[in-house]
Amino acid sequence: MTVTIDTVVSPHDRRAAVSTAFRHTMTALRHLDPEAPRVYAVADMAEQSKRRWWSFATGLESGRFEALLRRSSLDHPDPRRAVDQVAAALVHAVVGRSAAAFVGCGRVWDPGPENLWIHLDSDVGIDWAGVRDTALRSVSGSGATAGTVVMPCDEALAAWTAHRAARSLEVAAAGLSALGPLDATQMSRIVGESVLGASARVPLLGGVSRDGGWRRGQMLLDAFVDAGWRVRLRRLA
């Protein structure tokens, strides 16, 4: 007679596994730029107080987008430049950080609006981002550990990342376009530049080869095109 024993993993053990994988990834991202460790890493919201934090999904209704634009207008009286600055900051929170994780680590958290949180400094500027669900998607063979969902290939991870990030970008685009002169072409340009910036800078800071960074960056650009963002329009023109 064969006796089969099912292993039951408690919620606490699952959370511990996820947290370990998340911490390892954040350590790698913080070390990319030790002088500015928050540029690419994100916080685990379970470990943060809510002071100066707000959910990305509520940016328009809560008045946070308006506050960012009002502060940017003090530096840039030209409304187009002011909204462009805010859009770039929001795109980096959504795309720049996740692109750096994809390029440098082959692992990405969920950048969707329901999961992403934003932290403001005392000058009403975005200085950090956080996530409620710290589970990571990972490419097989990229150092995946317990607490990660393994994707079959780089292309699959790029497609998932672009799809989830696009949800947040839609929130930002809708909110900012209601407050200032921002159109889809302008937003797509910023998204493309954010991906290209990460794919070029992360290899220089360490972790992957330049060819590997360029390859993953191009995959992510293609995935954003498939998601409806004309990130290659400027290049084709």
C-alpha cells in the first residue's frame, strides 16, 4: 500500500517565502545606485506607515495628481512643461522601476494601479514607490526562488509587465489629461524613454551585459506596442 502525504503550506510560510524573494530583489535594485537606493527599488507596504503614501488608483479622486501638478507649476510656468514633468515622475514609478527590475534581475512585481502606492517627500515630489502584494514574476533560470511565479520566457514576462503597467498608465494619462495639456503621443514618448533609459543605465550600473539589457528593453518596448502604447512612434518618424 502506498501512502501519499500532502504538504500543507501555511499562509505565514507563503508570506515568508514571498518576502524573502522580494527582499533579495530589492537589495539588488538598491545596490544599482547606492547613493540613491530608492530610485529603482520599491517598498513593501506591509512594513510602511501610511504617512505621505497614497494608492496610485486614487491619484485623481484624492487630488494627488492635482497637487503634483500644482507643485510642478511653481518650477515650470509653461503648463505643458509642468504636466510633462509630473507625467515623467509617474511613468518612472510605474515603468522605470519595473523595467529596471526586468532588465537587471529578470523579476518584476505587479505594477498595476490596485497594487502600486506612491510616497511624496516634504516638497510634494515623488521619492519612492511601494506595493501591497510583493509576489514576483520571474523568468526561469534568473535566480527564481520560493515566493516567485515562474514565467516561461523573457517575452512572457515582458508581456505581463506591460499589460499590468498599462493599467496604471491609463490611470495617470486620464488624470493628468483632465488637468493639463497631455496627449497620448506625449505619454507614449515618456514611456518609451523610460524603458530605454532603464535598459541603457542598468547594465552600466552592473548586473547584466549591455546586449542583455538592450534585448530585454526591446522586448518590453514591443510588449508596450502590443498593449496599445505607441512607444516607437518617435523612432519610426
